[in-house]
Amino acid sequence: MDQNVFDDPRITAVGLLVEAHAGLSARFAAQFDEHGLSPVEFEVLTRLARSPNNQLRMTDLAAQTSLSTSGVTRVVDRMERDGLIRRRACPSDRRSSFAVVTAAGLSRLDAILPGHLRIIEQWFTGQLDPDQLDGLLDGLRRVRDAVHPGATAGSTEPAEDAA
């Protein structure tokens, strides 16, 4: 094998992305644990809170996270038992339901977000000047849209489902 292949910038780019993700994830996980949430529960709450009417169809929530449809069902079951989210039937499709963040879930996010934003600023966005951050966001969106086109599913609610 040609030794120069290991110097390929494509391998370097993916390696740096993986290393940065692992480092940030470790810092985030410790902070989430202080608030009694797993990283995936934080992701679910955040996705719901950032969505119209603080809700997503279960299938869209699965598409936006790293979870399978059955995995998102298990997480939603657990979070529903904890009072952080609730399910709401979809008025236009009896086979579908929405996951909706509750007041308790929003309150939990309010408690976590100041520290979470400090970690993001210290270890991620604060390492970049504004132009670098804009370029990174653009690049990450392009890659995300190519490799995970369902990631924005449900980010706009059809008019007939508006509640």
C-alpha cells in the first residue's frame, strides 16, 4: 500500500471531525449527567424545542436523530414517563403521532442551556472567528444534507396539522 495514502487530506478531514466530535461529546455528556439527562435525551428535547409548536412526528424525530424508529419510541416512552415530553395524535394521519416537549422538558432545557452554551463557546465556536464559523456552518450543512437528507424532516408543519 502506498504510504502517501495516509497523508490524504480526506482522511485527515474525517479524522479531525471524529476527534472533535469525541472531545465535545465527552464534555457535553458530563454536563448532561449533572442534570439527569443522557446525550440522546438532550438531543430529543432540543430538537423538539427548536421545532414548530415544540413538536415533531415520531418518524421525523427519528430522521433528525441518530436513532432508529424503534429506538426513538423507547426514548420517548422513557421521557414521557419522566414527564419531559408527551405524545399527541396526528389529526391527519391516525397511524402517526407527535412527540411534544412539555413545560417540565422546557424547564429542564432552561437549566442545562447556560452551561451547555458555555461549553460550546469555550471548546467550539470560541475557537473560530466569525468568518471561520460561517464557513464551517455552511460546510457542515452541505455535508449533513448530502449524507443525512432526512435531518430536517418535519422542521415545518403542514397546515392541516397545525394545532
